[in-house]
Amino acid sequence: MKKALVVLSGGQDSTTCLYWAIDKFGKDNVSAIGFDYGQRHKKELQCAADICADEGIGYEIIPTPVINQLAANSLTREDIPVEETKPEGAPPNTFVEGRNHLFLSYAAIYAKTHGIADIVTGVCETDFSGYPDCRDIFIKSLNVTLNLAMEYNFVIHTPLMWLDKSQTWELADKLGVMDIVYKKTLTCYNGIAGEGCGHCPACFLRKRGYEEYMERKENV
């Protein structure tokens, strides 16, 4: 059986992908990696560690403070408030320049040195808040680049790429882990686990998706 490495932040999307990977590859063949880049919601990494500990999944956190040093944004600077609405024609100030590019590149290095070719990430182009490094075209391009850079046949899996948040909740439910995702993950940009603060962009998408899925489920 092939092995998979999950890029796991501890939020709704990456945690759903963790359980997707467990279902697809088997628990014994899954490990996870997280990144500490000075995010204001750093508690998400503890959520990820706790979930992995509960499941018996190996989890390593890699310090990547260089991201914080290169670009100012509201996720790494306490003096920049999180915008609750997206500026027209531009990503919100929660966008961390190059974050997914670096995370997946670091994950690929880690994966190759551990004999892993399959990398799983929770990026999504449907409910992506305008982040350009969540798009399918970027992932496909980076996959080719990493294969060429390391002469290794990586496969980057994006189970959520074409799902909206309600469908992501549905996937978690089908995997039997919706309660875990609801209670034990941290999606909130203000660092509040579970339901979160309720008004940051991440909380808004999460709550709206949950309510849409529950309404759809009740009407089936």
C-alpha cells in the first residue's frame, strides 16, 4: 500500500482531508505535517496534534518563520486587524503570500526523504476567499515543478478542490467524523476552536456551509 503525507493545519478542511487519506490509504500508511509560521491562530497546530494523537497518526510541526518576515498580513501581525469583508479586486488581508507554495514544497522534501509520493492538501477553488494559491491550476503546475525539481513522481491530492463548504461538511459526515471536525478543529482566524468567533471570514464560510448542509440533510 502506498503511503500519504497530509498537510495538516488543524482546521476544518485539512482535518477532513486527514480522514479522507485514512479512508483511502489506511491509517498505518498516513502521516501528517504542520507549519508554524507565526500565525495568530497558532492553537490550530495543537488541535492538529491532538487529533493525530487520538488517531495514532505521526505528526511533525516544522517552524517556517521566514514567511512572517517576508510579508505583512493579518494572520501574522497582531497590529493588523482581520478584515471581515473582502476588498474588491484583491485578496483579503488574511492572504499569506506564497504560503501554500512553500508548505507544499517543504512537504515534498519531507515526503521524498521518508519514501512518500502522495501528498494531500485541503486547498479548494470553490470557497477559496480569492487566495490564488488555492487554485487547481496552481496545484497542477506545482506538482509538475516538484517532480522536475526532485526527479520524483509526487502526486498532490486535493479532495476538496471542487467542493463548497457544505459539501466539505457532507464529506466529513460520510467519513463518520463530522462531530470531530465540528468540535475539535480550529478554523477561526482569531484562534477560537470549534464554532470560532463567528465573524471572521473563515468562521463565516464554515458556519454558512454547516447550516446549508444540515438544511439539505434534513430535507432528504
